[in-house]
Amino acid sequence: MQETKATRNDIFICIFIGISFLWTGASYITWWLYKLSTTFSNVQSDILSEGVGYLFQVLGIIIFSLLLKKHASLHNHKAVLPILIVGDYIFSLMAFLCDAPSMILLFGYLMNLFHGLLAAFYLTKLSLYASKRHTGVVFGVGYAIGSIGTFVMSSILPGSLGSPWIFAFYAILAIVVYFINKMVDTNTAEDAPIFSAPQFGRREIILAGIIVLLLSFVKNIGFYFPTSDVITGSVDPVFVRCFYAVGLIIAGLINDKSRRYGSVCCICALVFPFLILTLNNTKTLGVVAWLLGYVFFGFFSVYRVVIFSDISRSSSKYLCLACLGLMFGRVGDATSAMLGVSISSHTHTLILLSALLFVGTIFVFFYFYNLVYVKVIPSQRTQEDIFLDFLKEYQISQRETEVLRKMLSGSTNAEIAESLYISESTVKFHVRNILKKTACSNRGELLKLYQHK
């Protein structure tokens, strides 16, 4: 029964992330292609969208992380998601309706700020309530839903992303996001991970941030997503996002199989910038670059999320770090895009800079890899071993053990009383003792405590 609840939760969180990304991703394209690119030059649009716009998303993530650090239950406050949804929708609508360049930028950047806040919200939910063994797939498929959904929506109604009527559809998506979030069971215990979880200290966390930052920077320094390719008709930015979906799903499966494999795939994908620079004078460069860029971007997107999801699960005090993988990635995306625009005409400089950064990334990566993954010996502990260790650590008595098993399976006090042939008041007595021994205030905290063992 508990496994069924966990699976259902994974599905709801996946849909929640997917619809959220479909909405925010599509509204970002609406702002970028139908406001910025028609108001500013191609180079300016690149800097203002992939550069400054991403940095405002970073600011939103930082704000949410700091608030979560101060208020640990922020993610479960009833007013938080409605505020994020309404704010995101209003600012995206205002950015579309305004014609003055300054207002397009102001409301567009506020929209990006709320994109970051909303992303931080659902990444925190992912870390708290999705199964660790399925984190990669839940996130990867969720983002794939958003990418494919944008393509389907644009294919059915060509040019719809630039129409005022699209905001009626965005409103529907916002409502769906709200109600899907309410369907997530916040008392679902996580199943045991299928791989051994690394331990994270301050050094490992800092290195993880540096790795994500460098991976994103090196990937984008060779190729960002230029507006000029879209304006000239060389590339359909909505269609190529389908290749992003392919990369996301494959990366999700690989990362759930082994975090080590997922990290190595990211390093292998860094050949992409050099390949693009080699094809610099090829006519098909635009199409090839966008397709490969999105496929490889899927690997980076999934890894940076799951590594910080693992960090946030390793200790309750790290919950506020769940969204920092996306933050570091966005910083790398933004700075490399702006730098790429600035020196795009100097191919030799780009190749040299990419090579130096690649070498630096490899050095830091293998230091991090040896520190976090190599020392981790695959765990042979069964679920029963974990349970027995939990009993020993918290000195749970024999009778309390029977009650605890039932609690972890999701049974109510009445169901426990019936199955153990004891009164419900006796069950309540044992439950209170278990909560007291484990320093938990309710069943939800007990389940979270157990899932980290």
C-alpha cells in the first residue's frame, strides 16, 4: 500500500512539474520571441533573455531558498503557491501587453523572477515527496511533458504563442498547477533507494555547485540559443525543444540507475561545444547545434537537479538547497550566453577559452567524483536491515516494533488495533512513545526521519 502511495505521488509530482514547466516555458518563449525580438536587435535579445532574464530567475530561486531556510514549512503554506501563480501570470501578461521597451523589460524580468520562485517551489516538492529512486525520471519526464506540450500546442495553432488568446490557456494551466499540487500526499514515506547514497558535507556541497556551474558554462560557451536563427527561419525553437525531451528522459533513466553514470554522461556531453565550433562554417550548423544543444542540455538539466535533490535529502537542514542545482545552472547559462555573444566573432578565442574551461571542469569533476562516488560502496542492506537499525538506534521495544511496522505501512490507529488485537487507546500509547523516542511531533515527521535511514 505504501509503495502504491509513493508511485501515485511520483506521478502527481511529475505532472505538477510538467504543467508548471509547460506554462512558464511557453510564457518565456512568448516574451522572448514576440516582444524582445520585435523590439530589440538579435544580439540585444540574446543578452536580455538568456543573459539578464536567466539572472532574474536565479534571484527568484535565491529568494525562495532563503525564505525556506528561515521558514522550514514554507512549501506547505497554503498561500505560497497561489501567490506565485498569480504573480507569474500577471507579470507575463503585462510584459506581453506593454509596448514600451522599458515596460517590456520590467515586467519580463519580474516574470522571470517568479519563474525562478515557482521552479524553486516544485524542486523542493520533488526532493521532499518524490521517491529517491525515481527522482531523475520524475523530473526528466516532467520537463519532457512541458517541452513536448509546447510543441503540440504550437503545432495545433501555429503562432499561438504570440497571440493574446494564449493567456487564456496559460490561465487554465495555472489553475491545473494549483489543483495538482493539492493532490500530492505530504505524508507518503519514501521507499529505500536502489543505490547507495553519498554523504554530503560543506566541501562536497560547494564542489557540487562549482561542478554544475562549470558544466553549464562550458556547454553554453560554445553555443547558446541565438535569436538570429529563429528570426531568419533557420530553426523552429518550439520543435527543437522536443529533442530536449529526448535528452531529459534518457538522462532521468541513467541518473536513477546510477548517479555516477549520470555525472559521467555530463562530462562526455562536453564534447558538444567543440563539435559546434568545428562546424562553425557549415551551412547546417544552426539546425545541428540547436538539436544537439537541447539533447545535451537534457543531461545537464537532470543531473544538476538530482545531485542537489540528493544533498537536500541527506539532512533536514539542507532542504533549502534543493533548488540550488537549477540556480547554479542558470548562472552558468546566463554568464556564458552573454560572454558567447560578446566574442562570437572570435572563433579562436572561443576555442581557447572553451578548452581551458574544459580542462578546469575535468579536474574539478574528478576530484568531486572521487570524493563523493568512489568512496561509496554499493549498499547490500535490505529494507529489513534498515528497519532493524532504526529500532536499535531509537531503542524501540518489541511491542512498539509491531506498531511501528504498521505505522510505516500507512495503517491508521484503528487498523493497527484491529490487526494486533489490542485497544485503540493502547495503540495511541505506543504511538506517543515512538514519537517521543524519535523526537518527532507527528507521523509525517517520523516517516521523513525513517526515509533518510
